[in-house]
Amino acid sequence: MSLRWRLYAYLIVAHLLFLGVTVVLFRTEPALMLGLEALVLLSLALGVHLIRRALEPLGYTRHFHDLLQDQHYAARLQHSKDKELNELVKLFNTMLNALYQERLQIGEQQGFLDRLLEATPSAVIVFDFDGRVSLLNASAQALRGLADAKGKALRDCLPDDSGLSLLAQLEALPLGDSQLLTDADGRRYRGQRGHFYDRGFARHFLLVEELTEELESSEKATYEKLIRVLAHEVNNTVAATGSVLDSLLYYRSQLAERDSDDFSTAILAVQRRNASLGEFIERFTRVVKMPAPELRPNAVRDIMDDILYLYREQCRSRGISIAWQRCDEVPAIAMDRHLMEQALLNVVKNAMEAAEAGHGDERSIGFVLAKEESGVRLSVIDSGNLLGDVPARQLFTPFFTTKKGGQGIGLLFVREVLNRHGFAYRLAATGDGATSFDIWLAA
């Protein structure tokens, strides 16, 4: 039984007792009895009225509780005729308004946060209390292995060859630490693990920012400055040295015949070395001073036919077999033919030298031109497998080379040409004893 009905029961029972007492006076004092009965009924009515007034705040409290439970924060309680009760109603309405404004603000912030997470180029991975992925933004879903990671632990998404996997490095990232990471394709990232508190318990999150383009731009600017300074100093020295050496040859006739031959041989050797130094620095400056590509439609198969014709005899003399998978359905692609030819010549030359220097019995290079859903793919494959033990992050690094006596210029030039055309590329070991240079051409 509720408090209201208990109070009513008490009031009724008490007044019934009073009425019973007044009945005793019916025979002796009828007038007094009628007066007392009227007084008892008046007291009963007054008691009922006071109970209603006293319990009215409980009704408002119940309505307030229902509004909170149903989260109807925009609703308001009606004012009462009682001024004292209106203070309580005003307090309840103030609380409802504060909750409504706070919920509105939280909703706006949540909407902004959702749009920010979708728009940010950084990958955001949020975990629940058990370490399972609970939230992935669009950039995180684009990372390899995270497309269907929601509801799973990060370790459950690791590939079989997780040694160089980006996810394996993220899984091992300590809390509060920020590190530079590299995936199997050589792309570089900055990973950071943090935490926040949800309902009093800590939840972890990961921020992954790709730095490949930023670092390459920074490296490029640094190397450009270095090469320009070196080219200026070396060219001045080469020019002055060449002039002096040419002048020294005029004194050849003033020497004895035996000494004259030795003198000429020495001067010519220094001249050749001087010219080689000039050519060396010129190859670097070609990368720095590369002109902007002039884009015109070109057939990739025709360019590759010309390159294969150029290297066919060299491959035959070195015992290297050539395989060429053409695709005549590939449309013409906008590119600078001169720059792309120079880049592809470097790629094919590297493949030929790698196949010759490989340790296997088979010496071969293959070329594949194919149409894919993502565009057109051109692959140059060699059997040398010289990149099997080379970290991916070192590829395309200026001055890095796997060839004895190499200068690390060729791949730097190739990278610059492909970047200026906006073509994606990858150089990696295929895993079956070969190396593949893949270029995705935008039609």
C-alpha cells in the first residue's frame, strides 16, 4: 500500500472512531451529537485536503522521474497554484533545461567528432575495455588487414608473415609512446598509442599518420640543396682543372721523347677522370633540374616495344631470356614520353643487371602489361632476387644501391619521374625468387 492510501486509511479510521463516540450522545445530547458529527466531517474533509497538498510534490517528483527515465529533457512540468510548490517545479524545470542543453551540446560535439574522424587523413583505431577494436575511421579501414577488424583484437588481424607487418608494430607499440613505423611496402608512418577514461575505466586508442609523402618531400628538398651546392663546386673545379690540363699538354714537346710519352699518358688519364667526375655530377643534376612533364597520350606497349628492341641483343649475349605479355586493349595514357622512356630504361637496365648477377641457374626478365580494376599495371620482373634481404624503407633512398660500384641515382630518377606523373609504384621481392617493379598507370 502506498503512502497516500495509508494516510487516507489512518484519517478515515480515526474519524470513524470519533463518529462512534458521538453516536453515544444521540439519546442524551442530540444537538451536541449533530454538532460534533459536523465537526468530524469538516475535520475529515480538511485532512483529505491537507494530505493532497502534502503529497502533491510527490506527484511532480514522479513525473520528473518519468521524464528522466524516458530522456524527455525537452519537456517541462506545469506550474502549480501553490507558490511554495512552484519553487520545486522551477527547480525541476531548471534541471531538465540544463540536461537538455548538455545533451544538445554533447550531440553536436559527437557529430563534429564523427565528421572530423571521417575527414582526417590520420587513421584512428579505438579499442573497448577488452582490447577489441570498437571504432575505425575511413583512413584506418584503408590500412591493410583492418577492413573487417571491428569487434576483433588487433593481434587476431595479423597476417601470417607478421614480422614486417604494420599491424604487428602497432600491436607492440607501448602506451604513451610515439614511433616511426614502416610497412612491408616501404611506406612510413608515425604511430602513437594513448588512452582515455570511459565510465571510470581506461580505453586505448591508436593514431597512425602516414608520413611517406611528407618525408619524401623533405628529403627531396634537402638533396636538391646538397646536389646544387656540390654541382656548383664540382663544375667550377672540373672546368678549371680541364683548362689547366689542356694547357699542360702544350709543354709536351719541350720534354724528352721518353718523358713526353709518360707525361701525356698521365695528363690524359687525369683528363678522363676529370670528365668522369663531371658526368657523375651531371647525372645528379638531371634529377634536380628535371622539367615538368608534358603530358600527351602515348601507347605504353609501343614504348616497351622500343625498349625491348634496344635491350634484346644485350640480353641474348648475356644469356638472359625475355618474356613479354602485351595487352593491346590498354588505351593511350597521358604521360611525358621522353621522361617515361628514361625511367623505364633505368628499370629495365636494373632488371637485366640483377638477372645477370643473380645466384640462380635461370636468368630471365619478364614484362607484363595488364588492365586491372584499379587501372593499368606495368610490371618488370627479374630472376635476380637481389632485394630479398633489403629493407623496403631503403629502396628509392638517394645514394642507396645494391650494385657494386653503383651510385644510387637510377631509382632516385625513376621515383622522381613517377611521382611527377602521379603514378603509384612498388619495388619488392615476390617471394618466389624474383623481384618485381610494379607501376600503376592512370588512364
